[in-house]
Amino acid sequence: MLTVEKVREILGEIEDPILHKPLKETGGILEIKVKEEKNHVSVKVAIAKTGTAEQIQMQSNIVNRLKNAGAATVGIRFAQLPDEVIERFRPEGIESEFEKLLKNTAIIAVASGKGGVGKSTVSVNLAVSLARMGRKVGLLDADIYGFSVPDMMGIVDRPVVRGEKIIPVDRFGVKVMSMAFFVEDNSPVIWRGPMLGKMLNNFFREVEWGDLDYLFLDLPPGTGDVALDVHQMLPACKEIIVTTPHPTSAFVAARAGTMALKTNHEILGVIENMSYFESRTTGKKEYVFGKGGGKKLAEELGVPLLGQIPLEQPYWDDEEFAPSVYQIDHPIGKIYFKIAEKIDDLIMEKEKN
């Protein structure tokens, strides 16, 4: 009759199919139960990556070995090893999923110096516009306190968990992840800085982003903890600064731009939001928040002014409700599409060089 000790000995010699290290070294044997009356063995094993063909082969190997050792029936559950364990044993030359994301994806943070300038609206519509161009796009609502992206995009679904990974919600061809998915009834998040950094890290390492061309980060306003964590965690991240035409808004937004430059983040350009209101009846433009802030900020930072977005609501669509997403045939939707084309051209040109 098999004992727990004998089962542990057998499992300990079996290698993790990704790390190529025995389970006794990786700490991958999590649980062993032996039911003597039924001669049944159940085990829980942690490996580097679940849901793969290698896992199926490993499962067959475990069952065969335990049955050959005398078990009548075998039950197996799999879990994923912690990231720190995977990093410690990962073979040289094998990239982690996070490293692949950093290497193969243009990560663009959308930042502003202050709240209320429409940064989240810009993030959402740039992501949707690039998806309309056929690009593979993700959008991370990194404003942990002031999350708004799911509501703006009319998202009612929630992420699902597959294995040890969270699957983002797909909306308008964009993979979306937000803190909003993990709170109830629009509750406030009351966290300190280190907890914010941990959650942000989880969004990168525990979400199954897949192959992306672009990953947009909707940052919280200002230059606080989350912005600092992004700068440290994503050294190759690029940024877009959002402002309104008002001089004060541009002045404050310059801080976010300066922070990006000091941490060697490349600024792709400036977007001026709420640039003017154009009357549908007369065609007259009213510069509600003043003029020139976006152009002045772009000149100060030495980057292009990517576009100016006027004030106007998207068309109302009860069937596909998304209160902040402009349709492709909407005048502002067309402006966002042109800005997205500029961004795509900039990224492609930089990749060539």
C-alpha cells in the first residue's frame, strides 16, 4: 500500500515541464492524500505554467507512476507556482510572460497633471481607434482610486479566471482590466502606496494579456505612487500627456511631462482635450477653456501636438451602450482615428530605427 512518504518520493523526482527542475526542488508538491480503504491517491501539484500540453503530459506521467507503484485510482489538481519561484528556477534564455509583454508590446501611459481633463476618455478612444485599425490592443485602468474605464466603455461583464491567470474583458476589440472589476457597489479603495504597487504588479503578471501590439495605461492624475511605480516597473514605457487649453491645466500637466523626461520615458506627444465647442447650427467655435495650452505645453516638452479634441458627446446608442466611446463616423471619432494613425506611424518609425 502506498504511503504519503512514498508518493512524495515518486512525485519529487518528476520534473516541472517548463522549468526542467524536479518538484522536490521547486516546492511544487502542495498536497498528498492517501485513502487506504479505496487505495486512492490525490495530489495537488504546482508548476510554472498551467493549461498547456506539457501539463497534460505531466498529468499522464504522474498517474502512470503512481498506478505502477500500487495506486488503484489517482486524482490530480494543478496550481501555478508563485512568480518569485518561477523567476528563481527559470532556465536562462526562456522569457517570462511579463518579459515578453515588455519586449513585444508598445506600452503607452496616458498621463495628466490634474484630474478632470478627460485623460480616461482619451485613453479609451485611442485604444478603441487602434483596435478599429486592426491592432491588438489592451487597456489597463491603472487609476486604482478613480477607476472609470469599464463604465465609460459600457462594460457589464467581469473577468474570468483560467488556471492561475485572469482573463481580461474584451470590449470593442480591446482587452480591458480595471480595479472596478474587483470592488462591489462602486466602493472606494482605501489603500496605501505599497498596496497600490502590488496591485499594479498583479495586473501585469497575473493577467493573461496574450499577444498585444499596444497596451494603454490610464494613469491617475498627478505624479503620485502609481505613476512612480509605472516609471520604475516599465522603463521602456512611452507617454502621452493630456491637457485642456487652459494655461493652468497646461502648467500642471507639464509636471507629468517633466517626470516622464526625468525617468527617461519617451513622450510621444500632447493631446489637447476640450479644445473648443462648435455650434451645430452656426458652425461657430467657442473656446470655453481658453486657447493655446496644448500647443504651449508641446513646445515646452519638445514634442508634437498630436491633436485637439472639441467638446461634444458621442451619438446615443441604446443597443451598444458606451457613454464615452465615439463612433467611427462621429466627427470626434474621426479625430481620434487620425490621432491613432499618427501614434501608430510614430511607433512603427521608432521600431525601424
